[in-house]
Amino acid sequence: MLVVVVFGASGDLARRKTYPALFALYRRKYLPEDFRIFGYARSELTQEELNAKLMPFLKKHAITQGDQELLGRFLGRCEYISGSYNSPSGYVALKEKIEALPTEDTGHEYDHVRLFYLALPPSVFTEVATQIKSVLYNDRYQNRLIVEKPFGRDLESSNALSQALAPLFQEDELYRIDHYLGKEMVKNIMTIRFSNLFFNAVWNRDCIANVQIVFKETLGVEGRGGYFDEFGIIRDVMQNHLLQMLTVVAMERPATLDAEDVRNEKVKVLRCIRPLHRDEVILGQYRGSADGSHAGYLDDETIPSNSNTPTFAMATLFVENERWSGVPFVLRCGKALNEQKAEIRIQFTNVPGCLFPNAARNELVIRVQPNEAVYMKLMVKRPGFDSQPIVSDLDLSYADRYVGLHIPEAYEALILDALRGDRSNFVRADELQNAWRIFTPLLKEIEERHSIPAEYPYGSRGPAAADERLKELGFLRHGLE
Ligand code: BG6
């Protein structure tokens, strides 16, 4: 029987993401009828009390009367156990419950899967993984450990964490989540690149002028700044989510779609990027909004009033290989900005000897969220007697084209991959190590020099210096994006 154990079951990640994703999979019949989910955490709670905490998030997936019944059945397969993370007694109680489950083969492909999901802060990763290995691990089953960032705060601490986990779980039992790799449009990048002849042919430094990878959020920390202030925007999203998107855009075609082939190619890209330094990035921190309706970062009660933690960062990276040498990859991310979006914008070079002096560059945009889309900016003749070219869009918006089709949430997609044993969208140890290699010198310089980030108003485009840099690089050709 499929057994899933969610450690940190009463916490935010489990409530918002893990349980709802499991229910969404059950509702769509991606889980077998027979399975058990054990929640484990320190809080003394009954299953009913846990259900009450989960309900607001589960309800989003329970729309019809039929869904309500399914939700009841799903919760009937969930059991909560409270126990400490560092002493074995709770794990032993959990083991007894798991061992009391029926063991007969139902013939389902997940019959032998034991998924241990660590929805926990990294400070307890190692002790929980140690207890899992000594008490719960059973080599008659396929044991899989799902962990989630932050994987350390620099190369050294990340390596220490990897070294602590390595003797406990084999690399092929470890599933490190970067949830951006589970997003539909990020998964789509490989399909777009490697199954369309016309993209394949122009995907190189001769035809691509630059690549921009953008992550913008409209909210600031809004009273939940404890974690963020310790980590900052570079560790929170740039070193992982944005860099992962870069690797998928830049990687060579893998020999096959096998996880090791895919991740080998991603690692090669990372190895071609040299470490970043302070003068190559623009940092920002938001202040109150111009109309006074939103407080600034330093006014937030969870943030120390002298914090220099960046809430905005823009960095330019180069992949020094034959395909990409000289092409800037601009990663731009921030909180409390003017819009909510994540996208990849590939700007092509000018047409050599173009007949139309006003022609703008072509762009391919992969909009990750919201409103998933792929669109091309093309030059067409302005309709009428004129021969002036104008910029127009070839627009594939998913909501219009695939009406009614379910676009899975990142966590649904990733948990299903973990059940299936497909690791291609999970981060391998050497990817992680290389990501930290690129960002650690920069982070050290920022912290040692007490770098003061540029200010920008809540709800704006970010620090003026970032737009100036984009203009200098010639990226703002279609106006402000
Ligand atoms: C998380 C970051 O990894 O990603 C958050 O810690 C950020 O700060 C979030 O808000 C964004 O994820 P999504 O899926 O909402 O774009």
C-alpha cells in the first residue's frame, strides 16, 4: 500500500501545498484507492484539529458535491501523530502503524512506494532524516525522501547538509524540490525547444541578443519577514527558481529524457557560469508606497529597522560556451513591485541588413504565471496603404486555447513525479553545489561590505538603476515591460 508521511504536517507548507496537492491528485484519480497519509509534527493535535487547519486550502479543490465526498474519503485515509523530531519514540509509534497496514500486493505501481515528505525547516532535516533511516526505512520498499529549500545559505552550509544526508539516503532516493521546475510552463521549455525545428535552429548566440528571466511579486513581506530577512531575495528565489529556469533555457539537448541525462546537461550549463560579484548586480529594498497605503520593508514589525536585506535584485550572467558566449542572461526579481508575474523573455538579434529601419527585434515570451502563455513578438506590415512595420503578437494563451484543461499546480506535478520515481524535475546534488558556487562570493561580498540596497517605492518597477541598466544594454526596445 502506498504510504506517504508528511513531516511538519501542521506547518504552513504542508497546509498550503503538500496536503492540497495530494488531495488534488486523489481527486483526479492519480492516487490508488488504497493509501495512507501520516502527518507527523510536534504539535499535540487530533486529526480533526489538523483537518480544520487544512480545510481552507483543501476546499479550493472540492467544488462539487462529489468532491466533498471524495474529500471525506481522502481525510479518512489521513492520520496525525505527534512526536518529537529528535527522539525515536514518535517514529517507533509511526512505524507500528505503518507495519499494521495490509501488505498484500494490489498490483498498483505505487504499492511499494514510501514517500517521506519533509515540510520542515532545514535546521531539523538531518535529525529527521537520521530517524527515518534508522526507524522507518525499509529496504523492501522504494523509500523516497522529499526535501525543500533552503538547502543551506551558502556553498559551505549547503555542502555540509548534503554530506549529512548522503550516508543516509542514496542520491536516487533524494527528491530536492525547486517548485518552479514543476510549473507547467517551465516544463514546457524543453518541449518548445526540442520539438520545434524553427526554435532549435535559432537558439544560439548568432540569433539571440539576450535572455531575461523575470520574477515579480506585488506583495512585500507583510508581517511574515522572519525567514525572508535572514535569506533575502537572492537566496529566496534567484539562486534557485530563476537559475533553474536559466539552465533549462540554455542546456544542450539531452541524449534522452531520462533524469540523469537531463540533469547532466543542466549541470554543464551551470559549470559554464562564473561566480558573480557585487558590481554585477543591482540590489533594492522597498520603501512605503507613494500614496502611503503600503508600509516599507523596514517599517514591517518582523524586520529589524537597520536591515540591509535586498528585496529586489538584478544580475547579469554569462554562459561561457560555444552556444551562448557573450549573450547576457538577465535575472530580475523582487517583492512589492508593480505586477505579479514570472516570465522568460528571449530577445532575438536585429535582422541583418533589414529593409525596414524601424523594425523592432523579435521576442519569444514564455509566461510562467499568471495566465500561462507562449507568445512571439513579430513584425508585420501595418494594415493599409502604408509599408511601415509594426510589432504584433502571435499569442498562445493557454486559457483561450486549452479551455477547461487542468493545468496542474507545481506541487501536484512534482509529487506525482516523485511517486513515479521520475527525478528529472528535481535538483541533483551537483546542480545545487554549482548554484551556490555561482552566488556565494556575491552573497559574502554583500554581507561583508554591508552593502546598502537602492530604495524603490512599494508598487513600483524597482530601483531606477535597474531600468537604466536595462536601457544601457538595449533591452527596453519595446518600451517598459
Ligand atoms: C518561494 C519563495 O520559494 O517561492 C517565496 O520562498 C515566493 O518568497 C514563492 O513568494 C513564489 O512561488 P510562486 O509559486 O507563488 O510563484
